[in-house]
Amino acid sequence: MQNPHSKEGKVRLWTRQDKRCLPILEKKGRFTNTEYYLREKFGDITPFFTELYDWFVKNAEQKVKKPAYVKYPIWCSVAEEYMLRPTETEVVLEIEKNEDEVVYFDGTRWDLVLNYMYIPENEEDDRAYAAHLKKLGVKDRHSFVKGAEGFLFPEEKKKVLDSWYRVFEVGEWDYFRIQANIWEIRQEEVVRIYTMEDMPSYRRNPA
């Protein structure tokens, strides 16, 4: 799906990053996400996230090719209104990106991936899946990928994993749900840098 606010093939995105990204952008001309930053952020539970991020990267790069020097994704808000706010140690970068370098995904559906759950196609499918689990006698939707139920019902585990690709199926343009994945931030793409002392005003209808 194309961003309705795309202009001449370019879109505005907002991403919150550690302030240490600024000298990297200045020195190298680009910033990419690495496992170091993930380990610093998530600590002992980093392996949980890297496993799922690896899945995301593998599938996202089928839509937009990942440069060989990139390891992990950079996620952005598609509207200033819903961007993460700056903190004492983090800034928000407003960037202008070629839209053909952006992979849109459903952040709400990604939450289901984080919980190892099935992503239903729609509400009707969700009800049908609930009825299916009841028929199987399974009460825990989280148990197929990592739990014992995955050994008892391998076909159900596959069904859950196959459903995850729906995270990239973006229907209605919902600023709250939709997020943008990019592989790198180039220095020349940075339009503005927001700090805690320089907060942007809210816009109910992003332009």
C-alpha cells in the first residue's frame, strides 16, 4: 500500500534513536541498527527479540532488499502524531525517505508475533480459529510455537508461523497501527532532529 501522503515518491517518517546516533551519522553518513544496540536495550532477554527480528528481517527483505552491511531493522512512525517522544537520552529524527525503500507493516499484528500467536485474516477468521482451538481442546493460543502443544500439533505450529506473514498485509491506512521499516538512515535524509526541549506540536490530520 502507498502512503497517502507520499509526494513525488518520498515520504516523511519519524524514528526515535539514541543520541549516540548523531555523531555516527555525522562521521559515517549513515546509521544502521546492530545487535549491540539490541543487547544494550533488552539485556538478558535479547535472544527472545533477536529470534523474532531475524524472522522479520528475512521476510521484510523479500519486499525491499536489505544492504549487506545491515543487520537489523529501523522502525518508524508514519505520522508525527503517533511518533515516540524524545527522552533525556533519545532524539527523534524526522526523515524524508524514498517510498520504494520502505516496508509498511501492522504494528498491532506484530504484537501477536511477539506473543507467538496466530494472526487471523479478519474477525471472522479469528472466531473460526477460536472455535477450532476449542475443538482441539487447546486453551492457550501462545503454546504452539514454543510450548508443548507444538509437538502434539505440528500442523498447528506451522499454521501459526505461516500466518505471521500477515504482519505485512496493510489494509486501511491507520496511523496508529501502521509502522514503517527501513534499513538505514542516511545523513542527507534527516529533515529535523527533535529533543525533549524541542517538542513538535500535535497534528490530528498529518500532512
